[in-house]
Amino acid sequence: MSRLQPLQRQLRAMSDATTAAVLARFFKTAPGDYGAGDRFLGVKVPRIRRLLPAGRDLSLAQIGAILRSPYHEERMLALLLLVQAYEHGDATAQGEIYRWYLVHAPAINNWDLVDCSAPKIVGHYLLRRRRSPLFVLARSDNLWERRIAVVATLTLIRAGDFAATLRLGRQLLDDEHDLIHKAVGWMLREVGKRDRCRLETFLALYAHRMPRIMLRYALEKLPASRRAVYLRADRQA
């Protein structure tokens, strides 16, 4: 672990108490909130990224040791290192990292941790494979596994494949958490940016059932006149 410890020391040397307090509020760490109990060093993502070259050759076991940290920024560092390893790995290494990521999903326990890693690992790995793991994740009791399922489809959307996103949108219409509502709405908006007809077909069927915040996210890039149609339908439901 000799190369790991200096990396963590460098990260902790960047800590800032004022920034840590701001981040703790932003990521909802109060009792009962989704990030309850999370701890922050006060280091923003661009500074964390500066450490990635020094961690390029770390093993999965070493990355896992960082991912177990109580500090949010150290878990972020672990996931950025994992993405880096995935992007530089061959097909065998990528498969190993994908499986490792899903095993360790409970530690990927805030929305930014999911969003920086799920598309680049889960989404990329499933790009040319069956999408069934996404629908299993979407049935999980774990909020973060459900968000991984949704946000991972960003890679599929960018490749012109919208089917998994739309199916997950239907599957998660009745999800109770606003972080899932936001994620689904975000991905639907991304679909609409590429194929407005597909988005509007979905909205015609489900806008009246969509949680308000999901609907608003999905509508953001539509013309004002079309947004008004779906918002009116939502009020009348």
C-alpha cells in the first residue's frame, strides 16, 4: 500500500474546512437525508483529478481501500481512478472492473459518485451486450443501484440507442425518491435532444403519471409551447 498512502495524504493536504461545510450542506448530510453521515474534506473535483496520473497503476484492491473511506472526496478519487483504469484496460480488464464496480455499488453512495462513473463503466460495458443487468439494478432496494441503472444509459443514448432508457423510465415511474425522478428526467431530456419524436411519444403516454420534477427535467429542451401542453396534462391528471 506504499503508493496508496501518499496519494491519500496529498488529497487530505488539500482539505478546506469552509468548503467542506458548504459541500456537506449541498449533499444533504443531515440526519434522515440521502447523504446522512457523509464526511467531506472540502476538495473540489478538478483538484481531485490532478491526482489521477499518480494513481494510474493502482490495483483494484488499492482502489477498494480508498473507496471504503468515510470521506466523500476519497471515494470520488477511487471512482475516478477506476474509470481511468477501465478506459486504459483491455477487454478482460474492463470486464473485471465492471463486475467489481457492481459488487462495490453500496459504497458508490451519492449522486455525483454515481454520475461520474456509471456511464463510463456500466454504460460502456453494456453498449454491445444485453441490457438486462440495468433492469435488475432498477429493481434494487438500494437508491444508488437504481440511479446507476438510469444514469448508465447516458452512454447508450449517446450511441443512438434509447430503448433501455425508455424502458427504465416506464419501470421507475412510481419510484419514491426524487434523485431517481431527476435521473430519469435527465436521461429522457437527453433522448429528446437527439430524437424529439421518441421523447414526445413517451410523454404522450406517461406525462400524466410522471412525478413533477421528472417531467420538468424531461421537458427542459422542448419549445415552450410543447412544454405547456405536457404541464397542462400533468395538472389535469
